[in-house]
Amino acid sequence: MATISVPNPRRLSLPANRAVRKLLALAVIAAVLVPVADSHWGSAAWPHHLTVDLSKPLAAASNWVIDNRDTHPLFLYFFGYISNAVVLTVRAVYLTLLAAGWPGVTVLAAAVAYRVAGTRLAAGTAVAFVACGALGMWVPTMQTLALMVVAVLASVAVGLVLGLGAGLSDRLHRALRPVLDTMQVLPAFAYLLPVVLIFGIGVPAAVLATVVYAAPPMARLTALGLRGADPEVLEAVESLGATRRQRLLTARIPLARKDLLLGLNQTIMMALSMAVIASVIGAGGLGDRVYQALASVDVGAALAAGIPIVLLAVVLDRITAAAGERGDTREPAAGLLYALGATVAVAARLLGLLDWPASWTLNFAEPVNRAVDWMTAHLYSGVPVVGGTADWAGHFTTWVLDPLRDGLQWLPWWAVLLVVAALAWLIGTWRTALTAVLAMAAIGVLGVWEPSLDTLSQVLAAVAVTLVLGLATGVAAARSDRVERALRPVLDVFQTMPQFVYLIPVVALFGVGRAPAVAAAVVYALPAVVRITAQGLRQVDPAALESARSLGATGRQQLTQVQLPLARPALLLAVNQGVVLVLAVVIIGGLVGGGALGYDVAFGLAQGDLATGLVAGAAIVCLGLMLDRVTQPTQRRTRKGA
């Protein structure tokens, strides 16, 4: 049968010709620069005289903070007041939740869900809170919920202020973009250290670290919503004589309502993902239980604490998403449910039913640990023919990770920069290439060239595995409604499970090393790749598919010659998100033998070594920026090739 060609060939020829011209230009540049670079810098290592030692100034800053934390007015009258306000607010929310008791909290949460989404979500919310109690995690769940309420409110407030400024001012929007990029790419472990240095171990440091991590999505989506408001509506409001403030309150903000609610949704998800990481600096709650289980490799206890985090994330995700989709709903029985919840809370307090009954608690950890012990005993090693999981990890390290790392470290540093420039220029513009090269060169200047290449090798290996599995699964989900429905709850759990939780079963099955870190990264990044791939394929123009069918195209031809080419932007976004998510977990994998930059960040936090932790964190930011530029086309390039 003839080849199906739905996309316009004239549209595709321009990017192809441009790519050929770029390749020829790169070949000429390489022919000139490579001999010169090889004669001056024959070694693969980054030249020592091109590095900058930041250890002394960072150590001096750290010592100054420690010496003045209890006496300087900046700490006594500014940071001290912030710390006290956070502690009092979190404690007030926590005591309020405890005073309502588990019946009151459950009914009130169900009432809120019913108010925005109806009966089904209300029932699911009630079941989720009951499950938290049945797992023996009611009090830790309330601790985490109190912390998240305060952190989310603070993140939303900060994000709204930044987003309003960026949405109304082009100059501020350009200035904030690199700041928000850095806040999102910088690993949480890296900025935990300066926060702890200023506020000490405890709830204030945990809340403020969460705000830094969770505020950027709110700021970005607020700015996006305000800048994307319908110009005709704004002109109509202005023609009626409305002031700038009135236009903002009566037109821009209402038109951006969906974006604002999506920002709230993403902020909640980011804040909950910080629950475990914040436990390292004294946040308590469910995260502390997960962290303790990680220290003792107790998979059952980790899941018992991780499942309530997942349930909270799923419930809050569904509630905020429903609020954005349905708009201003008026469920007639919602007021009655609120009154019922208040009545139940008062009755529970009078009857002494505030705490979850111990007799209603399920012993979840023991059967899980028995299953893990069986898997470890029977799957870890000695499995006939296929070998055990430890053998797989060893083979993956020997055949993939080691050659990839050794190959990157064998290349001369200027050759690595040249490859980065070529990839970034082919997919974007010369500005994209310049940004990627400067980000990669900054890693060398910071003096962490070799560990960064080690981390890069782990990221590349994990991304390759993630894309193979994710694209195949996404295609299956896009072509079958049954597969999509079966995958959705699995993807929800995988996407909301705390990053730390993945490390525990992975270590139990694969041991300690770089391979377990890669495996945990693959599991964490896979849901996003599957979702974006499936959504991109499902949104392909039905007319193009119908045209292909009318020409007699088979299902495989429709996929390879119509759906995949037309879904190219979504597929590139899936690659980009896979890289970002893999990078986040590979860094945490430094705790289980991943080494490289992840180990440096964790070591800096554990030892209070500001220089080691921040330098490694800055290198990770540069690595993430470089990978973003070589995997995501610029808007200008996309428009020209559209």
C-alpha cells in the first residue's frame, strides 16, 4: 500500500533544510575549532585554572550566620518574628483539626468535596480519611495536613503577588522567569541547607522550604492567566470607564480563574511532594515516618505512611481540579453537610471520640514486609535462567552505566561543549545553544565537572529506559479506552507517591548503588511521560485520522505516519518532563549509592557544609537548564516549523 502522508510537505521542508544548513555550519566550525582546542587542551578534565573556588566565601557566610543568629537584629526582629508566626499558625491549625476529631474532619472534608464535585468525590474523600486512620496514621496525617495548609496558603500568597506583577509588567515577567526556573530546578536538598542555617531545625524551616518549592507554579500560572485574558473583553471594560484596578478585579482575574485554580492544584501537589523531604529538617508528620522507615529499610512502615500522603494528594487534586472545571457550583445540600460536620465535631468532643480507635487499626506493615522478604529471598539472586534482580542491577551497571559514564568522562571537555551546542542549535536557535553551552561551562567553572558527568550518565540512562517504556505504554493507552481506564489509578498512585518511598522497595530488590537510583527515577518519571504521550496522541485532529482510514491505512500506519508526526510537540514535551523528573530523583538516589552530585548535596546537608551542598546544587541547576534546552524546542522554532 502507498505511504500515507498527511502533514503538508512544504511545511516540513523548511525545518529540514534549516537543519541541513545548521549541520553544515557546525561541520565547518568543528573543523576549525577542534584542531585548535586539541592542541591547547588535550586532557579530558576541565582545566584547573578555569575553576573558581567558592568554598572560602561560602564558609565565611555560614560562619557569620552561626555567630550572629542569636544576637543580630536581622535574626531577632525579622527572621525571628517569621519563625514565631509560622509556629503559632501551624500549631493553631493542628489543634483545630485534633479538636474536631476524626469524625468531624472526615465529614467536613466530605462536605467540601460534595460542594465542588458531588456525591462520588465526597464518598471517595470520606473513604480516604478513614483509610488514613485505619493505617494507624491519623495523628501524623493531621500534622502533615496542618503543615500543608499553612505552607500552601503562604505559597499561594507569594505566588499570587509574583504572578500579578509578572502578568501586568513585561519587564518584571522577563526578570522573574530565570528566578522561577532556578527555584523549580534547584533540588530541595540544596536549599534546605541555607534555610536550616537561618531558621534552625524545625517547622519554620520546613514550611519556608516548601514555600520556595511550591510557589513558582502559582506565580507562573497566575501570570499566564492574566496575560492571556481576552483583549476584546478588556477593551469593552475599559470603554465603560473602568480604572486599571477595576479592570483587574472585574475582568482579568475572573477570566484567569481556571489558570488560578490550576496553579492552586499544582502548588498543593508540589507542597505534598515536599512532605517527606521536609521531614529531614524536623517537619514531623507522615514524612518523618517515611524517613525513619527509609533509615531502617522497613518497606511496610514506609508504605503505611506513604499511602496517606498519596490519598491526601489524590483527594486535593480531584477537589481543586473539579472546582476549576465546574465553576461556581451550588449544591443544595452542601450547607447542611457543613452544619452536620460541625455537629459531628462537637458530638465527638463531648463523647470523647477525638482519637482514632486503636482497635480499628489494621496491621498493614507486617504482611507487606513478609511479601518483601519473600521477594528478596526468591528474586534477589539465584533465579534460574533470568537471574535475580541483583544480577540485573549489576549487569545494567556494568553494561550501561559504567560505559556511559566512562565515555562522557573520556571526552575532552571542549568536545562535550561542542556536542551540547550542536544538539541545542539543531533543536532551537543560536541563543538556545549559547544558553546550554554557558550552563555546561558553569559546571566546569564550579569545579564539579567529573561528578556532573557521572550524574549526566545516570540521567541519560534513566531517560532512555523511561522513554522506551513510557512511549510504548502511552501509545497503548491512547489507542484503547480500557487500557487508559486501567492505567489511570496506577499512574495516580505512582505520580503522587513521595520520592523517598520509591527508594525503599528498590533498595530491597536491587541493593545499593547507581542502578537502584536509576530504577527509582524511572518509576517516578514514567507516569508523566505516559500521560503526556497518551494525551498528545488522543488530541490529534480526527479529520487527519479519518483521511488516513479512507485511504486504507492500517492501524500501524495511522500511528507511525499520522498520529506520531502530528503529536510531535506533545512527544517532545514528554521527553522534556521525563528529563526533569528523572534528574530530581537521581539526585535523591545519592542517598542509596547513586553518588556524584546527589551524594554531595546530601553530604552538605548532613554535615552543614554550605559550600559542598550549594555548589553541587548550583551544578544540578546548570545541568537541568542544559538538558531543558537540548530537549525542548524554543517557541520561535516551533512557530516556524508549524
